[in-house]
Amino acid sequence: MGLKIALVQEGFGHANSDSRVDEKVRAAAKTYETLGATVSVVSIPLHRMSAAIWTPIYVEGLVVSMMHDNGCGKNRAGGYVPSLMRSHAHWRDHTHKFGPQTKLVLLTGEYMTRAYGGLYYAKAQNLRPRLTAAYDAVLKDHDLLLMPTLPMTAPAIPAADAPASEIVARALEMVPNTPAFDLTGHPALSLPCGTVNDLPVGLMLVGRHFDELTVYRAAHAFEQAGDWKHM
């Protein structure tokens, strides 16, 4: 295979990580070594802050673009869909159908904008290039980054009468690794690499900008190896 893969240590061992998930992903990294890849452990400290950087952009940005601007956002290039905007413009008539997570995001985003005038959104956007550069620095010497997609397997669906706090916790607890690449634009792919209690474990591969081909090649090679089916 000849690829150089960076196992990002900050992608493992989160406060809510299932150690068995981490073990499956590390075992998958060893499979890559048997396929001829060189796997090295690297540290990207800013990765631990990526979800915190993402949160103001997601929360405040969603309120402005998806709600106030009816799903289109302003001052951007590309196509607009007027029919979608007309339909989405009536969202205020349907807020009684929103789940607790959606309501929390909307209220938090609106509060942050009103109370702080976009200060934390601006701080997060200013950190975005630094986060991108942190991954690019490692990808100068490696073809791919490797880490768990989620820190856990799929949690149980909350009961219909579950409190809002439980529903929100289940919705948001699984995203310490994935939001980073929503911000940086690096191509990322999740592929199954084993199971824990018959639930799939996901391995995330992240490549250089515009190098999706390497991500696909590495994922295909792992699938063809077949070892993950027995992990």
C-alpha cells in the first residue's frame, strides 16, 4: 500500500469514549500495517478543542442562515432555491413540532447573538484557520489521519416520555471528532472496523484537501482485507 497514516491520539480517550471502541480502531490501524502502510502516532492538541470551536459557528450560524434567512444564507456564491426558501419561510408556524435538541439550538443561538453580538462566533471563526493548519501540518508528512468516527457505538433511542435533558444528551454526546472536518473541509470517510455487542464501530479516515481518491483507496483496501469482519 505504501501509505503513511497518522493515528491521532487526541481522537481517542474522550471523557465519554468506550474503551472497546478505541481498541477496535487501534486494531484496525494494525491491519493497515499488515497491508503495507506505515502507521505513526501523532499529537494534534487543537483537535481536542475542535468541537468547542465548531459549536458557536454551528449554533449561531444555524439560527441566522437556516432560520432568519430561511435556509439560504446571504452573500455566498452558488445556486439558490427560491421554492425551498418560500417553503422554509413558514418554519415559525411549526415550532411545536421541533424536538428538544432543535429548540435548544435555536434558543441558544439566538441568545448568544443577542447577548454577545456574535463575539463567540467571531472568535470561533478566527480559530478555524488555526485548526485547519494544525491538520495540514501533519498531512504534509502523512497521507491520512486515522481516529474513531464516534467515541461509542449507537446508544439506545430515548423513550417517548424521556426528559428533554436525556434526549439532548443522546443527540450531542457523540460528536467530539467529526465536527472538526465540517470546519476545515478535509475529506473524511467512516467505514466499519468491527463490532461491540453486535453494534458497529466506525473508523474515520481524513485526507488532504481535494485528495478524496487516497481516502477511497485506503478504505477500499481495508474492506478487501476482510479482517475487520472478525474484529
